[in-house]
Amino acid sequence: MAMSLINPKRFGLPLLYIIVGLLYVAYIAFIIAGNQSGVDYETFMQIGDRFRTGQPVWTENSYYPMPYVMIFGLFSALPRPISMFIWHSAAIILALYITRGKPWPLLFAPLLAHTIGGQTAFFGLLGLYIYRQNRERWQGGIGLAILLFKPQLAIFPLIWAGLNWLDELRRQRRIPLQSIVFIIGALLIFVPGFLIIPDWVQQWLAQPRPLFVRAMAGIVPRSLFIVFNGQNSLYWVLLITSAIILFTVVFAAYRRKLPFDVFMMCSYVINPLVHDYDLIQMIAVLERPAYWWAAVLGSIPTWLVIFFAYGNDSAWYAVTLIAPVVLMVMLRYRNQPQEVNLQAILTKKVLL
């Protein structure tokens, strides 16, 4: 009887979901009531205000391409409560939709970091989800185009898609329909901006975002950045070399049949442009319970940082642990014919 009462699967876990869910709700209600969100959301709305009033857009702390600037303009024009509610809750709702109502993403620290900061990885999650669900169909091109709202989150999906397009072109001697849909989608996203600010690309590139160690979520680029106290030629040589070694080892482990989800997890280990809040994109590829529980457990140190060391840049190294933990679990169970329920394993060990 006593064991059943403390069984986390029966009592503790649902209670934890309720508590954490209320935390999200309370935060969004708090910022709406106070009419003040995190510094990033406020910065985005200022960019939107400047865009709508014809002022210079790409000034200090403004690094987003024109399609996202137009989104900022739209949300800055909405009534503040509506703007804040949609902006801060959209990623949460999408995450729960992707998991078919399973609430585990609420325990994934990058989702909380994304919510608190009022961040911009929504289209990264949406685009990757659409592409992953339609990798062999033309609809996948729509997902790839959506990823271009935040180009750094499109790099590795486009590498995967491009290699598949080349293979299809070689085998079938025709241009893949998915690539055509992608190009059309990209034009629909980017062309309107040129009608408003014809030279927006030059203005945008004139304000390149430097690499900030605080924002890096990849363990390899962040570690190298710390070792070299910044970036130099050797930094990039070692980063590229590390990426080649990682993909070679993982490719061999899967006997030359590398799954897309594992490919993406490798990218989160070595991509220097992925930030802590961008890791919500992982939700789209964590389909097995073993993987999503590895992600949740791997993000526990990040939860501690959010609550106790939010302003400590060095402490945010904790976020780099998430992707390697999940990748190791993927490698551990790569030949597992049946679904591995990590939650059940942990529960069994706790009760024993």
C-alpha cells in the first residue's frame, strides 16, 4: 500500500505536471497583468514598432531577417494582452499538439526558458515537425520553408533534404517536387520584404550577430569557445573536425542507415548557432518515451540554473548536456526492436 502511494507514475508525476503547468500559466498571467515581459520580447516589440513607423530596423540587438521583422511588426500592432498571450503560449500549445497531449514537454527546461524569455523558436519547432512528418512527400517542402524564418535552425534539415533531393534527382532524373515546393515557399516568405525595404538584406548583414558563449547550446562549440576564449581559425578547424568525427562515428554505429532524428540530435551537439531556447525544436524528434525522458532528465541541471543562477552565464553550460544525453540514449537503444520505456525503468529502480 505504501509503495503504491509513492509510485511516481500513479501520483508523483501527474502532480508534477499540474504544478509545472500552473507555473507556466502563472507566469503568462503575471506578465500580462503587469504589462511587462522579458527583455527579449520587449526588444522584439521595439523592433516591430520601428518597422511599422519607418525607423531603422537593424540597430543594436536586432539580428533577425526581414520575414521575422514583419512578424514583430504584426505583434507590436496587436493589443498588448493579446500579443503577449499568443507570443508566450504558442510554443507551449504547439509542443503539446506535437506530443498528442502528452505533457512531458512541460518538464523540458528549454521550453520554460523559451517562455520566460518570450523567444522566437516557434517556427523552428513548427517547420521541423512538418518536415519530419512529410520527409518523403511534397508537404515537407512547406516545413523547410517555414524554418527559414530562423535560418540557423534550417541549416541541418536543409542539408538532409538536399542530399535526398540529389539522390532522387540521380535515380529518377527529375527535379524533386518537394524542392520546388520549398523554393516557392521561400519566395513567398522573403519576396514581400523586398517590396517594403528593397535593400533589407544589406541592412541585415551589416549587423551580424556575434557568437555569444551564453547563448550556445552545443556542447562542442561552447566548450571550444571557452577553451579559446572566443573564436579564431583553430576554433573553426577543431569544430569542423569534431563534427566530421561525430557524424562518422554515429553513421558507422547505425551501419550507414542514419535516422533523421539521430542526425538532428548530432546537429544540436555541434551547431554553434543553436541557443538554449532553440532546443525546443528537439520536441519534434523525440518520439519514443526513452528519448523524451532522457531529454527531461538531461534538462534538470538547466531547471536549476533557471531558478537559482539565471544571470550566471557560465552556469548555462548546463544546457549543453541535454543533446549528448539524448544522443547516448539513442545510440544505446539503436538496435532495440521493441519500444523502451525509460519512465518504467526508472520507476522500477526507484521502487526496488
